[in-house]
Amino acid sequence: MIPLRLRTRIGLGLAPTPRPGLAALLPLGLALGPAGLNLLSDSVLSYLDPAVSVSLVALGIFAGLDVNFRRPREGALLAAASVEAGVTTLLVGGAMLVAQSRFALEGPPLWQMALMLGIAAAVSSTSSSAAADRSSSLATRVGDLDDVLPIVLGGLVLASTVRGVSFGAVSLAAQAALIALVIAGAGWLLIAQAPAEGEQHVFVAGSLLLLGGAAAYLSMSAMWIGFVGGIVWGVSAGSARDNIDRNMQYLQHPLMVLLLLVAGARLQLGIVAVALAAIYLACRVAAKLAGGVLARVLVMRELPADLGRRLIAPGVMAVAFALNVRQAAGQSEATTTLLSVAVLGSLGSELLSVLPDPQRREP
């Protein structure tokens, strides 16, 4: 029996296909958006922005809920995931900085956009099976945890777009975390005391709305604020945590569908975006392979030798990071291009992840 939170991460699209979320919903959003039928016009998309903020908060909450140091070797697995994610962020971010310097894109500083693309490339998803061997289980857990470092770095980088590269950016991220802690703590108290399931639905949804509103007001990373809220809820015990898990389960699918449809609708195809996406995809695959090797050598020898290949699938997180940047940093040529590169790169990574491994033979 797969635990509830592990089933939740698979359902979110944080595991690679066979769940066809990315491959189906992103093109559908493009077809319905301004570049297609225009059913999701620019005005409609602007009205959906608050709901997208809630979806981003929900993603952060799921990531926070899943961090559990009571599990065996969780610290070592988090260290391995951070090494792999850090290598990917640096390699892809550096490559995108060089590539983007050839194009004059209006918007936030070039280094911030390149770093955010590196952060988006760092997240992964892995398949999970109840019958998986220990090596596969370790790889799955690394794929689950390699979004922790990107969420933290993403929060700091987005804070720097508001306050600049200074202590003010760290202070803003800390203030956002404190607000998230207060909202999540208050929500937990209400959920723990709610006797009826309907009341629990209301309190969970209200907490998500408050967290999303705080992120929008501060122009901060909604995923960072949601992650802090998820950590607060994750350390709680008893029936309250089970109630939160169960109620988040009800909300996850419509929120993720909305996020992917909006990301697809905001996709803008062009020569610059396609060229950068091709570079992004190639560098991401190479960085994942290198990061997997370093994580295995430096942290945990028990990890499978093909760890990097298992982490090629991005899930929905990469698209969510890019959409979060566009919301927090404002609409500009640079943020729109960043979103397009992340969407196209995620689709390409998803396709590569389902290709058979030529070195693995089926029995």
C-alpha cells in the first residue's frame, strides 16, 4: 500500500508519465489560449491569476508535507538530492546566462532569469512502485527531495527582484516565512478543532487562499510560502495532519489542471524561445547525469548508477517555477520567454524520460 503523501506526489504529476498531465494539458492550454482559439484570453487569464497563486502555494505545501526526518536516512537523501539539484542549477544557469546574453530581452536582470531557469531545471520526478527494489526506492526519494533546495533558492531570487541583491531580500524572504508560519499555525488550530469534514474543507481552502494572497501582496514566491506552511503542517501529529492530507487530496487535481492550462495558454512560441529551449533541454540532461554521479560519489554509494537518467522527467514543478517568476516579477519579455523555455524544455524532458534505456534489458 503506497502511503498517502507518496500517492499525492504521484497524482500531482511529480512522477513521470504514464500520467499524461504535461503532455496533454500544456498543448491543450496553448490551443485554448490567445495563440489558439482565444477562449482563455488575456483578460480571462488575468482573472485566473489568484487561483494560479493558490495552485503554486499548494505545490509548495505538498513539498513541505513530504519532508519527514523521522524516515530512515532522510538527511542523507536530502543531502544527495541537494547536491544533484545544486549541480543542475549551476550548469544550466551558467549555460542559459551565456545563451541569453546573445538576445536583448527586456525585464529583470539577465543573471536572475538564467538562475531561475537553472532552478526550474533542477527539479525532477521519479516513478514509484510498491514493488520497487531498495535502489529504486532511494532514487525515488531523491527525486522527491530535489525540489527543496530549488524552492528555497527560488524564494531568495524572487525576493531579490523586489529588494535587490542585499540583506533586504533575505529579510523579505524571512518575513514571508514568518507570515506563512502564522497562517499555517492558525489553520492547523482551526482544522484540529473542526468536528465536521465540511468545516475542515473550508479551513484548508481558507488557509490556501490566505497564503496565496500573502504571496501576491509581497510579490514573493508562492511556492516558498507554501513550502513553509507545509513544513508547519508536516511536523504536526495526530488526526489534524491526517485531516490536512485528506483535504489537500481533494484540491490537488483541479488546482494542477488549472496551473498547467494557464501555463500552456501563456506559452509564446518564437525563434528565441525555441532556440533557448533546445539549449536548456540539452544542458539539463547533461547536468542531471553529472549531478546523479556526484550525488552517488559524494553522499551515498547505495544510489543507483543511473540515478541521473531516472531524474530526467521534470513533472509539473519546473513549469510552476517559471509561472511563479512571471507572476512575482511581473510580465515582461524576459519572464514570458523564461516561461516558454521552461514549458518547452519540460515537454522535451518528459518525452526523453519515457524512452527505453538501451543499457537495460528486460528479463
